[in-house]
Amino acid sequence: EVEAQEQALAQAVAPKEAAVAQASEVDAAAVVQGGGCDGDDWKTDFSNRMFQCGLASGGNQGRAAQCMAERYHISHRCSACLGQLVSCGARHCMRDCCMGNCRGTDRCVQCNADHCSGDFERCAGEWPPRRLKLETMS
């Protein structure tokens, strides 16, 4: 009976894993090509959307991209860039952003600018909203 339950669970998870794998392929294509968010309305309610998909995905890049595409109807290319940004923030800035509860603070914004904004810009063709102006720093 336990084996049957495990098989049923594996069958239920397989389509989600395939979608995550497909999103990962899209992630790689968008990162290489740049301009992934041209023409998308991805800046609307940016912080809350990133937080919600970050929670829903556990910081996983492919699942965050899928969340962005499905919940907010953002193109797969742009969603891939946003998924990359969610994953980077989860890896590097979780503490500085108080697990997402102080994401507007200077410390959180700076951490994301230092670790994640450059890769996002290369993928999306634009800087994420609220990026700190670092041009004065050498």
C-alpha cells in the first residue's frame, strides 16, 4: 500500500517536474539572449509578486519562473529572468531582507544590487525596480 501511494505521488509530481525542467531551459535561453523582459508588464507590484512567487517556489529558480508566468501572465522569457532574480535573492540576501519581511530596507536593496541585479539586467535588458545607483562607487 505504501508503494502504491509513493507511485501515485511520483506520477502526480512528474508533470510539475517536467514544467520546472522546461522553465529551466527557458531560463538558460533568456540569460544568454538578454532583453528577456522587453514589452512585458513585469514591474507592476514588483516587490509583492517577487515575494509571493519566492514563497511559493521556496526560492527555486524554475518554480519561481513558472509562478510568475502562471499567476501574473508574464512571458516565459521574462519569467525566467524573474525566477533567476528570486533564486539569487534567496541564496544571497535572505538574512539582509529578513526572509522577505524587510525587502524595502537599504540593506536588502543593497544586497540585491550587489549580488543579483547585474545578472538580472543581462537577462532582462533592464535593471530591477528600486536598484541603488552605484555609479558613484568605484
